[in-house]
Amino acid sequence: MTEKKQILVVEDEIVTAMDIQRRLKNLGYDVPVVVSSGEKAIEKVKENHPDLVLMDINLNREMDGIETASKIHSFSDIPVIYLTAYSDDTTLQRAKISEPYAYLVKPFKDRELQINLEIAFYRNTMEKKLKESYEKLRESKKWLEAAVDNIADAVIATDQNGIIKLINPIAQALTGWNKEDSLDKTLPLVFNIACEDTGKNVDDPVNKVIREGMFYGLADQTFLITKNGTRIPVDIIGTQIKDDMDRIIGVVLIFYDIVERNRIYEARKSH
């Protein structure tokens, strides 16, 4: 059996408050308590953790409904729907600042009330799921960055437009570009590569990855031109980054210095 949604009603007109409580119960919601002040509303939210607050804006107390909602939002993400007999622009502008889920002008029909409540519940659920997904994504990103930072090869990742989104310490050391100056820059600015024989720029690695899916090497011999102009022979591997829908959202380039390998090769050729 589905548990009833619990709603806290904040209304200082006792007759109106009882009427709203009755109507909510008839609609299938749980309304265990009705309060008449902002102070009591804050107290009950902390004690009972209701699913939603129906808040009268014009509480005839020291703290009105808008101030009360702002204080509640300082410690809770509970949705708030405002109730008021007034709909002037000044009140609306003040109410918007506290980001209510809806704004009902009295008198309102039961159907209107129910629709706004269900939309608020749905929106709140989606926002929580998005927040959870964001937290998981942020945690995954931290794990990925930690892993990439400890890889012995140089790694640069870009989005599908070739904008750098990740560069590990080895890549920073080889290119001469630090992380702060590299992120959100175009790839050719930081990863400047050319053909060893001609000195001309080689095929754009981002385009090559997107076109071919994966590549190993861009030319027979390529070198990286560092920030200070030094030329370093490198081997390069490129592969795609895809989302859950199999859409390309970026590329990863792994490259490494092959000076020592070339030295050994030349030494063997001479014998």
C-alpha cells in the first residue's frame, strides 16, 4: 500500500486552516498538524519532516510566509506551495525569490489544489534524483581523475569539439602546459603536433578519432612541439568517449615520449 504524502498546513485563519485540512484529507493526503505561525512551521518541519508545506503568505505574525519558507529552505529541500488571497506584483516578486513550487490564489478548487500538489511532488522527486546522479557523477569523475593522474603515459581528453576537459600530470610535463592554462582551450594550442619529415601539421586527432573510432599513430613519425618550442618524438593513440546512447561526446588521446626507443633503434641499425 502506498504511504500517504504528509502535508504541513501553515495558515493563521483557523476556519480556513480547518477547511484546507479537511479538503486535503478528502483528497487522500495526511495532514497531522496545522500551525498558525512561521516559528511553529519551522519547528514542525524539523520534527516531522513532512513531504510538502502549504504556506499562507500573509501570516499576521512577526514572520510572514515568504520569510518562513526562506528559513525552511536554509536547512531542507522540502517543496513549498504558497497560498494567498492576494496576487499583486510586489507579493509575487517577493515570493519568487524563495523559489516556491506553486502559487495558489484563494479561493481555489480541489482539483486545482491536487494538480499543483502532484506536480510539486513529482518535481521534487526528479530534483532529488538529479542531485543523486550529479553526486555519483562527481564521485566517478574524482575516481577517474585520480586514476588518470597516476597513469604513466600522457593523457588528454577533449569534448567532441576538441576543447580540452582533462590533462594529466605527464601530459602537462611533456607539453609544457599546466592544467589551469590548458582546460577549456582548443586541442591544437596545447597539443601541437607535426610530421617529423616535413614539419607540417598532421591530421587533426579529434577528427581522426571521430571518423575512425580509434587510431594508433598519425604519421610515420610525429613530434610534439612543446610550449617552449622543444620538439619531442611521440607515439599517439586516440579513442572515442561515448555516452549511454552510443553517441560520441569526446576523445581520449594517450601519447608518450619515444626518444629513448628511437635511440635504441638507431643504435641497433648502426651495428
